[in-house]
Amino acid sequence: MKKREKQINERLTQMPRQYRKTYQRAAAGSASPRMAIKAFCQECVGWQREEIKNCTGTACPLFLYRPYQSSSSKRTESSREALCASTGDKLSEKAL
Ligand code: SF4
């Protein structure tokens, strides 16, 4: 068994069964970027959905893309502008 395959299988045995399908698809490259982010966030917080929603890792590059955000905390024009201002970037609407 190849090293990566072995690592993936090992990881699968360590996560709750209901999260395995998303992880497997992401690891296989057949998931959408959104699903891959979801799989990463799920693992990051120990598979606690509420913890993703209430994530405090605001510096994480996935923060604005994480799933389970309430509509009030989703990316808004003001958060986009604040991010651009803080980074000095001229990020396009499409990039965010
Ligand atoms: S956004 Fe939050 S939950 Fe998702 S990977 Fe980053 S720190 Fe973890």
C-alpha cells in the first residue's frame, strides 16, 4: 500500500463514520473545493459542527469560507472591505 493511501486509511479510522464520505471524496480529489474546506474544518475542530460555526480562528485562511456560518456572519461587503484594507490587497470580488 502506498504511503498516502495508508495515511488516508489511518485517518479514516480515526474519524466518526458520518464524516468519512466527505473526507474520502476530498482526499480522492472528487469533491468540490467547498466540500474539501468542509472536510478540513470538520477535522480541525474535532467534528463538532457548532465549533466550526463559532470558529475563533479569524486569521485562518479558510475562516471566511468555512461552512455552517449563520447568515449574519457570512461574508459581507464590509468584511470583504475590511479584509482588503487589512492586507492592503486589491482583491477582486471574484477572488473572495
Ligand atoms: S476556519 Fe476555523 S474551523 Fe476551519 S480550518 Fe480554519 S480554524 Fe479550523
